[in-house]
Amino acid sequence: MRSAAVVGTGLIGTSIALALSARGVIVYLVDQEPMAALTAAAVGAGRAEEPPEAVDLAILAVPPAELATTLAQAQKRGLARAYTDVASVKARPMADIVDLGCDLTSFAGGHPMAGGERSGPLAARANLFEGRVWILSPHPATSEQAQQAVESLIEMCGAYPLVMRPDEHDAAVALVSHAPHMVASLMAARLEHATESQISLAGQGVRDVTRIAAGDPWLWFDILSANAGTVADSLTELARDLEGVIAALRHLESGAEGESDGGAEALLDVLNRGVAGCERLPNKHGTPKASYVTVTVPVGDQPGELARLFADIGATGVNIEDVFIDHDPGKTTGVVELLVTPEGADALSRNLKGHGRIAIGPPESQPSFRM
Amino acid sequence: MRSAAVVGTGLIGTSIALALSARGVIVYLVDQEPMAALTAAAVGAGRAEEPPEAVDLAILAVPPAELATTLAQAQKRGLARAYTDVASVKARPMADIVDLGCDLTSFAGGHPMAGGERSGPLAARANLFEGRVWILSPHPATSEQAQQAVESLIEMCGAYPLVMRPDEHDAAVALVSHAPHMVASLMAARLEHATESQISLAGQGVRDVTRIAAGDPWLWFDILSANAGTVADSLTELARDLEGVIAALRHLESGAEGESDGGAEALLDVLNRGVAGCERLPNKHGTPKASYVTVTVPVGDQPGELARLFADIGATGVNIEDVFIDHDPGKTTGVVELLVTPEGADALSRNLKGHGRIAIGPPESQPSFRM
């Protein structure tokens, strides 16, 4: 690939442009908002101009609802020899593309599984896709040349291609992204009219469950609308479980206790399946969660406390997979939880204790008692 | 308070015992499992024996369903002059206590809003309650002496008392703890039979939404059963919104688009109320979230990388409220997000750039573009 055009220089488009520019590709930047293309050019993503002749690949980084018309216009003016997109839904835009009579041989859909809470070209970075999965969703009519052009884009961005049909892709993101967003919104919506004293009891659990519900409602409206049927299917199954849970709780409320009755069983069933579902989720490195353990270290809440702790940790040479900091709400003290391999946990605890610190190892190594 | 008895030396009971022992109170440790009491004694929480005479306060740190019988037995043998509990539900255990004919004048219920993912006496720490809210839930018949004994317990543990009626308390924890747990379980349950390729697309969002669903199903069954009616009420409201969302999605799926129609409105309504709900949640220091901003710093994934970063941060003197680490799944690089005050963000970004680092400031300071 020697030349490319990025249409839509937001976070994703600009990050792709940065990655390609870094690999020596000549990148042309196009956006409805000229300032967005100029900003992307200013951070080194390429040239804010229409290409003088057809480029090897055009990346259409526009919202799902605009993809088909953007592709039709681009093909009409001969922007590129091959085209791809980055939209987070695939089936409906593909149907629109077929309906509009676009040339299907030169198009292969794509969806890099990366993003960020921030948007716009200034949040872009060349390594945004490094090590990530990038869904490749060609049409049966897609030419081999077009598919190869997108494969080399994925490789140049440091990502891993995963071929999925549009409907397969949409079912997957409905399950692991769109339905969870909706569930977070539904729970967060219950907090809107909570009393101050109710809110004062909120802890880390409810914060985690609802965190993603803070996302831009219009952006999520677009995403959910474009994948509406599949998300509705996923939420309908969840609604059936929810009905069962409510019935079980009403049953338990009425005083009909005993672990073997229907109420108890239905509730325990969802709790157990929830545990099983959590165990399916990979941690950040794609390894099952169970292969990491937590070491807990109490710390004070003063400037530099974390620096001193991490300096001690650095001296141990143990790699930290994740960090979770839990301050007490008032003041003085909190704990830092460090996610490490089991071998790392031993070395870390021993070394931190050598530095005069308290380090509480994984629960597996401790006897378990009631309450 | 000169003497106390802790009945049930799990995480909460032992942490209370540690806090009281540190303040010079003579603490007697009692548990159905003699090993649990001996372990608590071994970590310095007190004496693993029955008190020779009535103590000033007995803390009954047993499961909600066992509270009433534990109190009745303790009062029968004259264990203490005043009694409290730490159960995470209040109304049903209080009803059981009244039903069993316990002496209500010497009892004032309590619930410290603290805990941990680990259980048992070895996970205990004296500062577990420092700066936390501790619900105080006296009965109308509770004597002033009994209430004062519990108030001084709360003070000695470094917590803040918040008086709530049992039903008020249970409605609050249903909303901010029990319903969120159930929602997390319902979402996680959907992942149990996900395909490997679906799971491969899972990111941080769904991990956060489902994290607490990994909790002990039997413990949560006990908690949810004891607060069944109130949790069912909360989930029934959520189920109504969920029904509306599913209907809206079906409407949007059928192709009836346009922002002013019922489908779009109902979906946007829940998304917007979700955002409003998130804004109600305090961050860890009880300050509205909006008063902190995020600074993002790219880092490598090598031992010592975090230590070097935190050493640089320590040198700036800026206090970090929270840290979020996002590794790329494959290897090499990731980003660290630092939650700081707006003033802190400026100082931090400037200083880190002075150390040759890239530091991306809060989104407010960046222009926003589409996609």
C-alpha cells in the first residue's frame, strides 16, 4: 500500500492515518468539517486534501447511517481502488450499500475493536489498534484484491484480523458491548431520583456496573439503532431471566423459604450462571482471569505515596497486570490492589514486606471463614 | 467503652475487633468455628474466649438469618450491656428480633458500609471503616445508653454514623448494592454460552458491568433473600424500562425511523436518564465526579514502567485520585489514565511533558469532532 484516503478524521480515522503515515504510506485526510481534517494533518496524520488520483485504499470512518452514501459518492468520483469502513455495526450498513447499488467487488467491511472515552483527532494515537482484534467482514462479491488491501491495513496497524459475517459480528457486539451498555443505562436510570442518603451508601460496585452509561447518548442511540433487532433479541433473553428473578424474590418475600423451592432455585440459578459468565471473560491480556491473583497493599492518601509504592514495586521486577486503587472516602488511608501472576504475587509480597510494607496475598492462600 | 465481645470473627467482626483493640478496649472473640476466633486472636484482634462478666458492647457479626437467635442466646447468658449487629439488611432481622421477644432496649442495629472481596479474619484490617458511613438503625424502644455505646463504637472505628430506619436502609442498599448485583448477574449470565469469537470481542465495558457478578452466589443469595421484597420493587421498575427499551428497539428495527417517533424517544429517554443517574454517583471522595478530570499517558508493558511513571508523577506533587490502566491485549503498549483535579491536570500534563512524556489532558480542553 502506497497511498490511502481517510474519510472522517475522528479518533478512529485519525489513528489509522497516524499508523499508516508512520509506515510510509501517503495519507489524504478528508472530513465534512475542514477543521477536523486540518487538525488531523497538524498532528502528523497526513495531508488535508483530496488525493490527485485514485489511492490504493480508502478508509470510510463515518457513522454507520452515513456509510452507504459516503461509499457511493466516493466510488462515483473514483477515490480509491479498494474501500473499507470502521463502523461498529455491519449488517444494516451492508444492506444499505447493496440497496444503493454500490460496487461490491471493491468493498470489504471492517471494525477495529479499539476506541476510547475521548473522541476527535487530538485523542488519536498511532498505536490505538496494536494487539487488538480487527473484524474483517467481506461481502461474497468482494474481490481478493480489495480484501488483501484491508488485510494489509490491519497488519500495518498492528492488529489481528478476524473474519466474521456481518450478522455474526452484530450478534457478538450486541452481546458484549451494546446489551451491556443498555443494562448499565437501565441501572443508572434508577439512580436519577435517588435520595441523597441513598446515594451516600453507593460504593465501587454500583459505580462499575453503571460506568459506561455515562457515554454520549446520541452516539449510543446511533449504534443501538443500527443494531436494534439483535440488541433487542439479547435483551429479550435477559428480560426473561429478570422476570424469573423478580418472581423468585416475591416468592422468597412471601416467606416460603427453604433452599429446594422454586424461588430459591431460580435466584441461585441466575447468580451461578452470572459467575460462570464472568469466568468466560478474558482479562486484558486475553488470558482467563483465574491465572492472575491480587496482592493488596494499604497506602496513605498523600502526594507521592503512590510514587513511593510503585518505586518499591519497580524494584521487585514483578510486572503488574492491573492496578485498582480504593481510597476511603473521608481521608487518610486506602488500599492499592495489584493484579499479578501467582509467582509474581509471592515475589511481590515478600519484597514489599522487605520494604516494611503490609502486603496481603491472594485469598487462595488464606483459610476462608463465614461472614 | 472498656470491654467488648465480637461474635462472628469474619472480615467485618475481626476488623472491628482490631480497631477496638487498637484503642485499648479489651475484646473477647467468639465464633462457632473455634479456628476462626483463634485466627482473629493471632492477628491481634483480642482474646479467643468468652468474657468472664458482661461486656459494655457485643457486636454480633453473623449472617442476617442468624442474627435474632444469636441475640436471644447472647441476652439469655448476659453477654453484654448493649448489643449491635453489622448485617447488610435491617428490616427482616429486626422483625425476627421482635418476634423472638428479645430485649429491644439494649439493641441498636448497625451496618458499616465497608467490606472487601476477600473474607475471613486474615483479610481484616483495623482501618477498614475509616472515613466510611456506618448506618445506625435503632428501634424506637432502644435505650439511650445502647445507642451511645454503638455511637462510640462507630467513632472508635473512624466511621461516620448515619441514622436510618430499617426500611429506609433496606431500600437504599436495594438500590445501590443489591439491584446492581442482580443486574450484573443477569448480564453476566448471558455470556455463559457465548461463542469464543463473541468473547474475543469483549472489552473493558462489559468487564466493568459484570465484575461484581463474580461474587459468592451463596452469600448473595442470603443477602438478596433477606431483602427480597425491596430488591424486587427496584427490579420491577427496571423491568418496566427494559420492556420500553425492547419495544423501542423493535420499532427502530422495523424501519420506522425519525427522531421524533416513539421508538427513538423511549430509547433516548433511558440513555439520557442513565447519564443523569451516573452524574448522581459520587466518586470515591464523595465529591461529584465532574470535579475530577482524566489525564492519559501512554506506557510500555515492561517491569518497572509503572514505577518510572509514578516516580515522575510523584515528582510533580500532584495527588492522584484514581488510576485506570488499559493494556493492549497483545503486548508492547497501553495507557494509564490518571484522575485528578482540573488544576492538578494542568500541572501534571505540563510536568510530565517536561519529563519527555506524552500526556493527553481532559476532553474539555480539546475540540470535539464527529466519529
